[in-house]
Amino acid sequence: MLLTTVILVFSCDSKQIFDEYKSVPNQWNKDSLISFTVTPPDSTNLYNLFINIRNTNAYKFNNLFLIAEMNFPNGKTITDTLEYQMAKPNGELMGEGFTDIKENKLWYKEGVRFDEIGDYSITIQHAMRNNGEVNGVDNLQGITDVGFRIEPTKN
């Protein structure tokens, strides 16, 4: 039984090229950048990119605003402001998981070709604000881990 379970866990996730998480201690400060360095396997195939978020019930927002920046090996930078829905209209947190920790696999970019040779750097920071307030949330509670994932596109 254990062997079957282990095989299922590994076989279900064999499509990932890169999958890494960074822990967020207690609160995610608005100035704290979560960084990942990726060396793509080739420059011919297309890949889908995801930002993964693990959160607890301490996360009190219905959505999540992120600023994601991709730095290319030759100096080019692409910055995106992203919004993701994190809770249903009734307030129930979305995501996978049976405990109070939910995992959300969020689309970042689709059909990306890594056509520059070398390391790519991805940085992610939150850009949350309370309704009606100009200043951002200094310390975002309820986010435990931030991840970055690359998968080949399905042909």
C-alpha cells in the first residue's frame, strides 16, 4: 500500500521541470522579495509558469495582489502586477488541502519559450491593500510559503 502511494505521488508530479518553495516567517513584509533562480532545460520547448501559494485561515482577504518580475540572462526585465482570487464569495478559502493549510497553484505565464541561455531570476512580492487605504499592508498574515513552478505545455 505504501509503495503504491509513493509511486502515485511521484508519477502525478513527473511533469514539473522546476518546483521550489520559500517559507515566509510569520508575516510577509511588503518589502520582502521572494526570489528564485532558474536554469531552463532548453530553448526550443514551451513552458507554463505558476506561482504557488500556501496559506492558512489567518489569511483574511478574498484576493491576492502580487508583483512578479522576471529577469532574463541578457538583462531584459518583465514586471507583472497580478491578482488572484483566494476565497469563494462565502469567505471559504480556495485551494487544495484537508487541513487549515491550503495550496493554490496560480497561473503566471503560459507558453513561455526560454530563448536566452543562462539563469533567469524571478522575484515575487505582495502588493496588498485594505479597502479604501492608500498605503499597502505592511505585514501580510496567513501566507506560509511562496513557490515557483515550471511545467512543459501539453501538446
